[in-house]
Amino acid sequence: MSSRSDPNVAEPIDTLTADGMREFLRRFELKFGDLTADDVDLYSKDAVVARMTPRQPTSLQRWMFTGTAGFEPWTPPSIRDQDQETVDLAQLDVDRIGDLIENATSLVRLPSGHIDRVAIRADHSRPGVTEPRVTVYVVDTDVAKGNVTATLGGEVVDVQTA
């Protein structure tokens, strides 16, 4: 019997697609009750999430997500900066970010490259500005790399070509 016909077997989720991100966010909200994170790193088959430990603003917990296992603690709780900015993943335009991921290799001029990861976090590159950003990292070899940074709405704000 294939896993597609067995409702008790979870299918892998490609979190680097719009549909995969939607499913990731649905499960995220089911697990945590909201869509708030300190940071998120999406990979093709899994994701790593950092969140404040409930009712402990100085404690951080990292979680590993896989489509088959859901969310599981990845590291023990650690110290979290009280001023750590968070990201409201409800603001993420998954369709536009999905399009950005699809076009990232050509935007960074690495047509034979692949997406290494997608990072979602507050942007601290400008003093006093903590607007959340999505960065799509593209690699071809160890030396050929580039990235595209956008707002949560998918508006490109920076391109680092290879």
C-alpha cells in the first residue's frame, strides 16, 4: 500500500514551494497557536524555527520541522536577547515568495545553481530598522553563491549576484 492512500502516513513537504510553505504555516499555527518566530530557515525537506519559550522572554527554543514528523525540539532552550525582534509569519505572501524562489537562480545569475535555504528574520542591517526580510540563498559550487532579499510581501530589496 502506498503512503498516498494511507491517511496515517505523512507525506514529505517541500517548504521551498508556495504550497509547501502554506502547509508549513498551517502546521506551525496548529503547534504553537500563533505564527510568531524569532527566525525561520526553510530547506527543501525541512525547516528550523527559533521561538521564545512560552512565558519566558529570555529563553529561546529551536525546533526542527519535517513534513513526516512535524515539529520536534532541536536544541535545548538557550538564552534569548530580551530585545529580540520577532517575525509575524502571517504577513508572509507565500505566492510571491514562491515566485521569488523559482526565479532566484536567474536573479543572482547562477542558472545552474540550486536553492540552499530561505531565511526569514528581522533585518538589522540598517540602524533602527527591524523590518522582517526573506533571503533566498542560491549556491552552485562552494565559491559560486548569491542571494535575493525581499520583504515578507515579496518585494525585492537587494540582489547579491554570484
